[in-house]
Amino acid sequence: MKSLILVLSLLWLAGCTTGRLEYVTPEGETKYACEVEYTWEPSVDKYAVEYILSHCAKEAAKKGNTVVQKELLNLDLSVPEPPKGKQWSFGLAKSLHNQGQLTDKQYGYVIAHIDLGNDKI
């Protein structure tokens, strides 16, 4: 039984993509923010994490903080337009991804975009 639990735990961890933002305040204090985790499809999860961390990095920099992972500040976070007459939803994004109409990166960005509520703006 212990072996089964160990194997299941390892499989669960293997399918988990995580990240967090590290930045330094103007006073020199190192801080962490925006801890994020996606666990459904590793090839897509990494892009959802990247999108959220980049979004947070840009917000932290606007407040005068120094972001440690500077590459996050230069990412283009644009997402493709949804099909005419539709709004992004998890189901629509999944369907288009399954049909090959969204790349893994586009799918991950759309998912994170929705999760952050940016589809409502």
C-alpha cells in the first residue's frame, strides 16, 4: 500500500508545473509573489505559468521593484482573438487546441489570461 501511495504521489508531482516571482524592493528586501501551479497538461502548463509570472513581474516593476528574472519583463502577453462572435472560455480554448487551431503556448496563455480575469477587461 505504501508503494502505491508513493508511486501516485510521484506521478502527481511529475504532472505539476509551478512558479513564483522573485523581486527586490527599493529598500533591498527580497520578496516572493504570485505563486502559481498548473497540473493538467505539462506542455501547456509551462506557458500558463510563464504568462502569470510575466504579468506579475510587469506589475512589480511598475511599483519600482527590481524583478530577478528580467526575461519575464520582455514577454509579449498578447493572446489570439477568439473566433468571431465568441468570448474566450476554458471549453472554447480546449476545443480549438484539440483541433490544432491553438499552439500549446497560445492555449497556455489563453488559460492564464482567463484565470487572471483579463478576458473581462
